[in-house]
Amino acid sequence: MHESENGTRAGKGIPGEVRRITRGELIGAAEKRLGPGYWLDDDEIGEDAPVLEGHFETLELRPGLTLHTSAARDLQSLRSGHVLQPGIRILAVVGGETELSFGHRKLRLGPQTLDPAERSKGAMVSLAEPDVFSRRWCRGARERKVSLTLTAEWMDLETSSELADFARSHLAYQPWILTPKSIELARQILEPSSLQPGLQRLRLEGRCIDLALEALSSLARPEPYGTTLREIDRRRLVRLDELLHSEEVLGCSMAEIARTVGSNTTTLQSLARGAWGCSIFERLRAIRMEKALGMLVRGGSVGEAAEIAGYGSPSNFSAAFRRHYGFTPSRARRERAA
């Protein structure tokens, strides 16, 4: 178990005990952990008013390597912020969306962001000096996020490496593709384990190092598309994403999907892998699974969720759901009950 943001020990749930934290608790815990200066910009919210619901925690795995996880829902619309110390921040948002900024560097991440080309991207930002971090909250919005902080001392950087140059450049930004491997690593980090505390810490540290390697290796290889994506290809991605989220796609072959979008199968698969890090049908399975999770959290049955995900057998769906999220459909329904 990790130390949670309000200083308590979190239990097990999805991915931990579903809790509510008040404005006063949040500010008190943040100032204890980060020092004075944490702020929320809405002074009309009382100290006892709940502002977050879910599971969120911070753990220093070892000096220079810190993990922050969040699987939470905003209960208020506002903006928060505080000053961060130097280090490289690695972010992987595998559910919902989040809007945040490091100094002047503004980011919008997560599978539910508006631009389909941005939905499977992680972010890496270097703070060579202290600077302000802020996050925009939106009532009802959810996020499932893993954030790692790596200091230069922990990485023991060589003076002439690409990583050292990146670490020395204040507010340097590097996007990276959330591959199926990195998404699975993030889900395993978010999901509690039944291991003993000492073994759980080793497990977390190993997963975090592997995730950091996934992100840091992007410095050695240019992003496939980034800001150079042609407008016609951006429009194709938008249309493809709309199609994959609709019922119209069910039963369509790859060739039929490509014709609908105005492309061919080879080009379209290449666009999908460049934007999302997976094939079109892998993306479709993930979307259907997200819809199934939404059904379960709203109180739907496992059978209804299985139908939404395209499974004729609830048992097959349950097995696939656990592989995808790291927890069972029954635990997702318990979040609703909690």
C-alpha cells in the first residue's frame, strides 16, 4: 500500500478504496508533502466541502524516484497549483483526460481528449529550475494517471548525453507514444497487489523503472507524426475515431472501414499506429472495453457490459476485462456501490 495524499493508508478498491477528500484535507496534505504554497483558486468552496473522489497517492520509491497515481473524479470545477522542484516529469494518462501546465507549457492528455492524434500520447517535461505546476479541474471529469518524477542525481546523467541535454533544458517537452506495453505497465502500477508490503514496493519500483525506460527512449527516436501530420491525415484520423466510437463500425471489415474514411488499409493502419500506438482493431477493442467499464460503474450488469464490449459470453468478457484493466468487472461494480 502507498501513502495517500491525505496522509492515510489507502485500502483496496478500484484501484484503491473509493474516498472523498475535502478542500481542507487536500491543502493540508499538499502543504505537508510539498511545503507551503499549494493553492485552489475558488475561495467560495468551504474547508469541509469534498473536492475529489477516488484513489490518489504519492510514494517516494527511493531518493530521486517518486511515484504519484490518480484514479479519481473531480467534484468541483477550479484550478489548483504549486511550485515543483527540478526533475524530469513523466506522465501516462490511461483513462479519462487531464489538462495541466508546467510553467508556460500547457498539456492536455488522456484517451478522452478532443484530438484523436493526442489520445495515445504520454508526456515528458524537464524542470531545470523550480516552476509552477497547475491543473484545471472539471466537475465530473475522471482521470487514471501515473506520474513519475526523476531527479538528475537518481539518473546519474552523463554530461554529454541526449538525456542530460534534455534535463538541463528548462520546460523541454517530449511526447511519447503509449504503446500497449506502457499502457499495461501503467495499469499494473494503478492496480494494488496482494503482495506483502516489501514485495509490493519492489514490484512498483520495477514497473515504474520499465515505464520510465519506455518514455525516456523516445528521446532517441523521433515521434512518428507529432505536429507534422498532414491535414488530410488528421481529418482521416478524426473520422476514423468517430467511426470506432459509433455502432456503425460493428461488423465492418478493415477494407470497409478504410473506404468509409477515404483511405486504404495500409495507409490507415500506419496512421493508427503512429497516432495511437496500436492497430485499428486493437483501438476498437479498447474503446468497447471503456464503454463496458462505464456501464459497470453506472450500475449495469456484467452481461450488459459484455454485450457492449462485443462478447457473447460473460465469462470470456470477465477474463478479457481483467487482462485489460487489471481488476474484475465485479470490482468495478463495487465502485458504484461505494
